[in-house]
Amino acid sequence: MSYLHINNKQYKFTQGKSLLSIIQENNLGMESPCGGKGTCGKCKIKIIDGNINDLTQEELRFLNEEEIRNNIRLGCLVYPKEDLKVEFISNEVQKHKILTEGYMPDFKKSPVLTKKVYKLNKPTLENNLSLEDILNSEGIKINNNYQALIALPSIFENDECSVVYLDDKLIGIECRDTSEHLYSIALDIGTTTVVASLIDLNRQCEIDCESDINPQKEYGLDVLSRINFCKINKNGLDILNKVLIDCINDLINKLCKKNNINKENIYELAVAANTTMMHTLIKINPESIGRAPYSPVFLSGKSINANDLGINISSFGKVYLLPGVSSYIGADIVAGVCVCDLQKTDKNILFIDIGTNGEIVLSKKSNLTSCSCAAGPALEGMNISCGMRAGDGAIENIKIGELIEKKVIGNKQPKGICGSGIIDAISEMARLKIIGKTGRIQKRESIESDDTLKHLSENIVDENKKRKFILDINNPILAITQEDIRQVQLAKGAILSGFYALLKTMDIDIKSLDEVIIAGQFGKHLSVDSLVGVGIIPKELKDKIKYIGNSSKTGAIMTLLSKDIRYEMEKIARDISYCELSTEEGYERLFTDCLKF
Amino acid sequence: MSYLHINNKQYKFTQGKSLLSIIQENNLGMESPCGGKGTCGKCKIKIIDGNINDLTQEELRFLNEEEIRNNIRLGCLVYPKEDLKVEFISNEVQKHKILTEGYMPDFKKSPVLTKKVYKLNKPTLENNLSLEDILNSEGIKINNNYQALIALPSIFENDECSVVYLDDKLIGIECRDTSEHLYSIALDIGTTTVVASLIDLNRQCEIDCESDINPQKEYGLDVLSRINFCKINKNGLDILNKVLIDCINDLINKLCKKNNINKENIYELAVAANTTMMHTLIKINPESIGRAPYSPVFLSGKSINANDLGINISSFGKVYLLPGVSSYIGADIVAGVCVCDLQKTDKNILFIDIGTNGEIVLSKKSNLTSCSCAAGPALEGMNISCGMRAGDGAIENIKIGELIEKKVIGNKQPKGICGSGIIDAISEMARLKIIGKTGRIQKRESIESDDTLKHLSENIVDENKKRKFILDINNPILAITQEDIRQVQLAKGAILSGFYALLKTMDIDIKSLDEVIIAGQFGKHLSVDSLVGVGIIPKELKDKIKYIGNSSKTGAIMTLLSKDIRYEMEKIARDISYCELSTEEGYERLFTDCLKF
């Protein structure tokens, strides 16, 4: 029997298994999108000590020289022969043991929602207090809670009752001992995706997760078009609200059915979302977010009756909305900042959530500033000539060598390119100088005269005075056009300039940055090489990049599991200052500079 | 021009008018059920100084020797000729200037409900806080008030807003300056009658009052039969609740229409009612009130959303339920105690609310004890052979002299006798010894042999071995039967024994009692002579009797006009101890003794 040493702990293993399998069996958290086939290159890990098999050909595809020098290997292709000591590397963050995905920091668990069981004293002729006063003498305060009050006659038909408290305040009372059943849901409402995570508060962990496309996308792909939908349609807000609530109720139903849980035993929903989503969720007109001076209606954390919102959980259930910072730095970002502990770090850390909107937070030794950049939908594959959402048939990875290697989702015939594929492609084109610093695709003649590139000369096509780079000669529809490159260029320019503007505002040199954290579902799919290659992140930060996954959902979970974090979240939201880029001096020039590859 | 001096103030008058007219013109509050015709004897007043007409024959009918000695006169029959100084007498309590009826003590006005107007700062690019935070910086805290939150976009379309506070807590926010419109309603829900009083909180006064029969009476005349109705009918509670809520909404509509007020500007309802009515009002099953150990579901004061109860006032309006003491000493009695300041008197005062249930509170120098006596409906004319509700055609006063004089409501042909008429009749029969101490009607022969009574001998009739006293030989249906007398006897026995039991419990001699206060709509119609004559109140207390009118309604009004009184009400409810007569030692014998006339 041999031992794997990691994180100052040791885990038994039997020889013959891959390092990845051993790590996954012990629930130590390591992603493997390709399922251990050695084709995705995501399971990088640092070997500290121990006897293992030699570096394989497959690994050479994914490891650069520096990584090889540093004993980085792919976990799925390493077969330990004896005791082995390894270390997770910076861009592969360790996952929490119970959660199915996403990093969660250590914190003291003290759920906001609790349940307590009481034995009931019945009134007697000698002591015929009102039922309410009998409970009161046990410390159960009904006060003005009408729903609890009308339940009392049936409560007293039993010998026990269960009282549900939210932050020590009674919110409901139930017949008999129901203490076994105490659930909440963390909800991450993205512009594109809605994720619902079922939390068992007795076990203090996530037990299941469901997600769905945000049905509002029918009415606009980004927040501004949805705000506009509310503006031009009299019942636009009602529609956006209704489809979202229906979607949430569907996710709740699914989670309940799969886990054999009664909706009545879900007592709270914690919601992280951008500011526009938050407004449409509670049916508040978001119009003011979309026009100067860009004031939202509300930002602070709220606790609202689930009934009032039409959300089907316990009849006395509550919906907690996490606090936001501004119209364009929402509660999802506050959640991420908290998950990364940016409010109490002694480092300089940059946090970026890449999506249709790029949100950036800079923590200068806990001093927090943020900005938002309108990246546009190009990075997610929209507004791109052959762009498509990440789904079956989408090219998600591209490597340009002798051949142009393409990884297609679902291993289907390629139909288009999704966001990560486009960024890969442009990153590769920039690396090989198929495009110049300005983003211009080189002429076929220039390529032909370059020995290392001339095999690609036929991929450069001029059509109707527009140039494009074809990814597959046999399927010329799959191409990156000059216009596509401009779109991506604008997006990367927006993010990169926001990045530099924040550094400047906070008077930090790029070399003083200790970490760059990439948050969000989408960011997770962008490799370090692509991010750096396309220039969204400057090259000098390559080794400082970490991925945090869906920190919006994780933050929402944390507000369910800890009172302190719920309070802290409010404080973080107040403490993050917001920097409006468009009014920053010199921003225009900075943006132009940042367009360059 | 001459002056009327009263209450240390003077009022101009022109000669030729009756004293009653002068008092009523100046809104000083004096009742005159007969409208100044000299036939009801209610407008008694003490003449201190001044030249007036001599005592009239009509007045002699209503004034006893002592009153005449003390210069008591009937206001409607006094015509002042020059300056006159008068004083209200104890059993005719001065009414508040603005209120249309009922005594209200002096207290500091500080309405619980307030409205404040704010100028709105609009967000700017330099200061683009959320709308909520802009209000917050002005001290307007929306917090978790969902209704207020969703109103904000429309609020900010204007330059001003009005914020409604309940006890300094924001309950709602309105567009523009609506400070002129600030109303509440005081509601007295009796088993028989529902009274709604419209309060203008800007003027801090009652501006109108409407009442209606409690529609629940279709389902039982007293609280026990209504509780039973809930018990035997699956949807009994729903029915009782619905008809009551409908009735309340009708009264609110009437008040709004008559006074040209918008329902949305009524922000609170304060409700005084007995414990069973309170339960059915908020749709809580009252069954536990009706069976041992007689525990109600709740007693403490409550503030509930009007919406939750289906009461149509402001969409964010509240319903305040006054606190009660026990299943049979409700919030209506607590209100009465507060109106009479029994919680801070240095006297010994007995408070009686006579009705289907007789509730008695004894204040021994502010030390409060209560009991409840099941008087039954006889005193209100129910369960009586020719009994009827006080309405057109009901005999309400009876005087037996040479003739039997009957005063009929509406001056119609008499159809039956209402409560006050029955008590009058039995009081007269006892005075003339037509009935003996045990309540037995004398034989016709005994009456014939009595010179002062023999003219009434034909009124005594034996029929089917049952004796009765006919009030009108030409209409023998109008009669008081032996059984009727037994019913009244049981009622008066219940109240009188409760009265004595309380004195005994508190160790007070009857001579130490300083006042006996008769509360309630019904009690108002019982003259001192009848109350004493029939023996509900012992003779020695005759001159100590005061009438307070509908103190339940008045108390509810006071909780709207004063925060302090609302708090005090809660304290009073806790401080009144409750004495369960049926478990008191020796109560049975006391009750038997109290049956005697």
C-alpha cells in the first residue's frame, strides 16, 4: 500500500491507478473535462517527490517548457509506483470536499436559518393562558406573524412543534418534529444561465445542483437589450419577471423531485445576480439602469417573502437578495469578492468575471475598487460570423500547428465556433503572427513568403474585399473574418483597459499584482494560454492566473451557511468603490492602446 | 346678549332658547334621545346660579326629591332669562367637543400614524446612488418593505413624495405631497353591532361614524352559539369571517363616500372587540374559547396587514387589534378600562358592561380584577315571550301608575318589548310589589285586596297554569310572564353575584365604592331607576352610577390618537387579573342570594 501526500495530508492508494483517479476518489477536487483521456490538458499538477512514469507524448502537447522544468504533469497520465508527494498548481484551485464544484474558502458555519423543536404544554383550567402566551413563556415569540398565529390551533393538536428561525427571528411554526427537514437554495441568476443549488442545512452542505438557460434570453441577449424590452413593451417587465420566476420554480421542483424533498421544507433562497437580473426578479423596473445617470432602484441586501415573489417554497419562506455595488457591479461580483476573501487579503489581487459584461475588482491589500467594461458578446461567440453558443458541434479549442486541430463539443461535425474557440483561434493567429499588432490579417503573399507559415497560405481568403482565415479548407464556412477579429479586439480592449485603468486609479504597478482570479462559468473554459495569447491578460501575469469557477453561486451558498458572511457581504458591497471608466481622464487613449495584440 | 357659564368657559346665547339647545349648539355634548320633547328625562343638569323658569310638571316625572333639592333640572325644559351658570351632573358625562358621542378623557395627542413630505433629490452622474440609497440618505429607510421598494421608480418621476410611518417605522411611500389626507378608522365589533368611526389624524378628531348589525348574528345570537357554528360546520369559520369582513368593508365604503375620502388614504384600523369576535375577524378558529379550559388562541395586541385580512384600505394599511385579558374579558373591556382611567385612579370604581355577557372590572385604587357573567340574552330582550330587539314598535320604557305608560320606539303601535322595557317593567313590578322577593307574580286576589294595586288586578292572568302580567288589557299579547321574570332574574343574579364576588375577592366593602360605571350601547338605555329597581345594581349605589357610552369604540379611537395609550392598553391588559367565578368558593350560594328582588 502506498500513500499520496498532498495538502499536508496523506491518502492510501493501490498501484495501477492514475494520479487523477486517486485524487478524484478522495474527493480532493480536480477537474477533468475530458474524463481522463489526456485530451484536455486541464489536470495539471506539480510533482514534488516520488517515482513515476516518464513524460508522455500526449503531455507534451499541453505543457510548455517552463512547466516541464517545474515538474508539472497531467494527473491523468501519471501512474504512481510508490509514495508520491504532489501539489496543486495555481490555476487549478482545490475544491471543497462536499461541493460538487467551485472553490469555497474556510469559514465558521452558523446557518442563518435554524429550526428548533419544542414540547408543548397544554393550557389547563388553573393556567389557561392563550396559546400564544403559552408559547411565549417558552420563548417562542409569535408577535405580529399572522401566518404563525393562524396555525396555532392545529399546532396545539400535537405534543410537539417545530419553530423556524431566520437570524433568530421566528418566521414560521410547524406541527410536530420536522427538524430533519431543513433546506435552502442558493441561486445564481446570470444573464445567460440560472443555477440552483440545494443546501441541506443540517449537514451544512450542497447536496444537488440544477441549471437552465435564463429564459429571458428570448427577449434580449444582454442586460441592455432586456432593459430596452421593458422600456418599449408595456408589459415587458411582467414578461421578463414571469419567465424567470417560472424557470426558478421549475428548478426548485426538479431539485425537490430528484432528492425526494418537500417544497414546504425549503425555507430560504439566497440570490446572487447582476443588478438588472435582481430588478427583474423582484419585478422592479430596471429602466433607470439603462440610462444616464445609471442609478439602479436598489442595491442593498433584502429579505422578501417568497410568496410575494411567487416563488414556491415554504409558505413562510424568504428570499434573500445579496447586495450589489452599482448598476454594473452586481451582487454576483460581491459574492465572488467574498469567496476570494479579497476584503481581507494582504496581497494585491485582480478579480475578473469575463462575460458579455466584464467586471473587474482590484483589491490593493483589501482596499477594493471596481469597474465594468462593456465587452460585448463576442467573447461568448455572439456577433461572430460563424459564432455559436457552447453546445454540440461548437469548436471549443483550436491549435494551429502543421494542421489546424479542432476540439468539438460532443465530438460532432463542427457547425461553428463558441467563445473559447474564437479566443483560442485568435490567440494562435497572434502567436503565429497571422495577424499583426493592429489585428490585421496578413496578405496571402506575406504568409507564403514565411517558411513556418506557408502551409497555411491557402487558409487566407479575400472575398468581396473582406479577408478571412479559414479553419478548414474543406469547410470554408468555418472561418475567422477580419470583422470577427475586430469584435474580439474591442472586447479584449475593453477588459484590458479596465484592468489598466484600475491599476492606475489604485496606483499599483503590474509587477506588484500577486494574483489574477478568473471567475465565472465562461472564464473557466478559457485557458491561460488563450487569455494571455489574445491579450485579455498581460503576458507577465501568466503564472499568477487562478480560476475560481462560479463564485456567484458559491457566495450565495456561503450566505446561507453563515450569518457572519451575510453581514460581511453587506459590508463588502459598501466598501467596493466604483470607477466609471467613461469619465476617467485619458481612458480613451488607454482603450486604443489596449486594442493592440 | 346673555352668557352661559359652564366648565369655566362662557358661551353667548339669545333668550328664548332652551338650555339644551344652547348646550347642543355649542357642541358641549348632551344627549337627548327624545329630541328635547321632555319625555325621556336624559338631559339632567345642575343649575348653579341664574334666573330661570319654575320647575315644570313634566320634570317632576323624572326628578326625585334629592335631585330637586340639588337644583337638578331637565335641560330641554329650562329657558334661561339671563346669565346662567350650570354644571353637568355625574350620570351625564360631558362629551368631547368634536366627537359625536361617548366620553373621552384628556390625553396627549401623538398619533401612531404620521405622514411626512420630502423633496426628492434626483441621482446625477456624479452621485448615482440607487434610488433606495438616495432616500436612505434623507432618513427614509425602505429596508425590506417590498411594496415600498417596487413603488420607487414611479415615486422618482415626481419632485416630492410622502412617507407614511406607523410608530416611526416606514410602512409606505406615495407619489407627491399627500399630507392632507391621513385617516384611520376605529372599529368596535360587538356581538350584535359593528361600529366604524372615521378619524382625521391631521385634525386629530372623529369626523364620522357608521354602524351596522353584526351579520354573524344570522349564525348565532351569542358568542357561544357562533363558536359552536364553527365547530359543527367545516367552513363555519370561513363564513363568520367573510360576512364580518364584508360588513367592515361596507362600513368603510360608506364612510369614504359620505366624506369624499379615498380608501387609499385610510392607513390603519384599530379594533376593539370581545375575544371571540377578534378571533373570527382574523379567521382564527375560536373553538378553544368555548370548551374547558377556555384558552383563546391569542390575546395580545397585534398589527396585521390589512391586505392579509381582506380589509380594503391603503394597500400597505395595517389593522391593530387591541389586547384582551382572557376568553371572556376582551379588548372591548380593556378599552373601556382605559377610557375610564381605571388603571390610575385613587378611587374604588366598578365598571360594568351589560350585555349578553356581563363583564365587570373592579379597580381598587388602580388594582384591577375582572370577571365575566353569563347573563344570557334576556336583558337584551331575547328569550322573552314578547321580547324583541330595540327597533320600531318596541316598548322601551314603562311606568306603572294609575295607567301603564309605555314609550314605544318610533312612536308606532307596540309590537313587543325590548331589553330596557323589560327591565323597566320588572323594576316597576318589584317597586309596586306585584312580584315578591322571590320573583313570583302575586295572585290576582292578593292584588285585589291591596288598595294601591287593585286597579291592576285584571292585568294578572293565569293561563295553562302559568301566570303573567299583561301590560295592555286590549292587547294581551304584550305581557311579562313568570318565565320572563325568571330569565331576567337569572341575568341580574349573574351580574350582581359577579359584582359581589369581585368585591369579596378584592376585600372591598360596598360602601367604599366611589363609582359604578355603566358601559356599552345597551347599558346607556337603562335608567338608574331601572338598574336599581330590578336589582342589577344595589340601591345604595344609586347616586354613584355614571354612564360612559360606547367606551369600546372610544378606546379604539384613543389608540389611534396616542402612542402612549397604545402602550398603556397593553399594560392594562396584562395588569387586569381574571377571576373565574365558577371556581370561586361559595359562589353558588352568592348567586342564589342574588336572585332575590
